[in-house]
Amino acid sequence: MSAASAPFTLCSAKCGQRLRIMALVACAEDCLRLRELGLCEHTEVRKLSDGAAILCSVYGVRLALGRDLGARVLVEPIAA
């Protein structure tokens, strides 16, 4: 895997970017919470805004995540 295609966190993704979740790197309780929200491995997500909370769209639903949880979601860009 090249450095250009290496996963990065949802926090560091650009707004408007289409992303695929590669891994969740949190404790079991936080991973379960993220999966219950629909943020599972291989799921497509779009980052909508970046501030005190990260607003993203998953399955057409808008979710707000704290930056601490966003830092635990590893993503990769999806080609347009």
C-alpha cells in the first residue's frame, strides 16, 4: 500500500469528500456504539462539515460525531 492510499482519520478528511470506512480503532464499547450508528467497516460516508463536531452522511442520514470518535475512524477516499 502506498502512502497516498494509506488510511487516514475522519477528522483529517476534507469536507465534501466521499470516503469508505476501513477500520475502527477504539475500545470495544466505542466500536459497538459507532457500528450501531451505521459506521461499520466498508461503509461509504461523506464528511459534510468540520468543527467542534464532525457532521457526516451515512446511508442518507446525517450524524454528528465528537472529534474524539472521529479520530478513531480510519477511512480512505473513494474515486469520483
